Amino acid sequence: MAYDAQLLARIRTLVAERDGFVEKAMFGGVAFLLNGNMCCGVHRDDLIVRLDRADGERALDEEHVRPFDLTGRPMKGWLLVGPAGVESDEDLSWWVDRASEFAGSLAPK
């Protein structure tokens, strides 16, 4: 399955200088794990982000955001942000920072 290589490159740039990030093929795309915990990634043309459940529920009210659902049972706190929601580097950084804050709060795996 194809994914947005340009979005992937933009995320790589954002996490390149940060400790604890590992890139891994997942979900037919690419994910970035922080200390072993899923943080963010690319699925097709969308950004995947993982937030805490409450923040994830609130984020669903934001434009260009929908649940990350590959199986018919969306996981709470896992979201897809459409291309229009990450057009600017500032917007992409904001989402990656939110996901990094949550993933960084979890116990390392």
C-alpha cells in the first residue's frame, strides 16, 4: 500500500534530533515509536497520531481529524489527520508535538 513519502520525510525531519524515536513499518505505512510506544506516523495520505483518550475525543471535533480505524473498531486516542490538517510545517509540528507528549508520558517498552 502506498503512503505519502513527502509527509514521511517531513516527520523524519521533526523527530531526527529527538532521542528515543524509532521508525518502523506498520499499518501499511510507517510509524514512529517513542521509547517503544506508538507516537505518530503515515497511513496513505494521512498523519497518524496517538493521544490520550480524552484529548483524542476532543481532537475529533477539529477539522480534518477522524478516528484511525482499520478494522471497524477504532482505537481510542488514535487519529488520522488529513492532508489539509498538516499542510503547513507549523501544523504538522503541532500534531507531532502533541503525540510526542503523550507517547513520552508512557512507560518505555
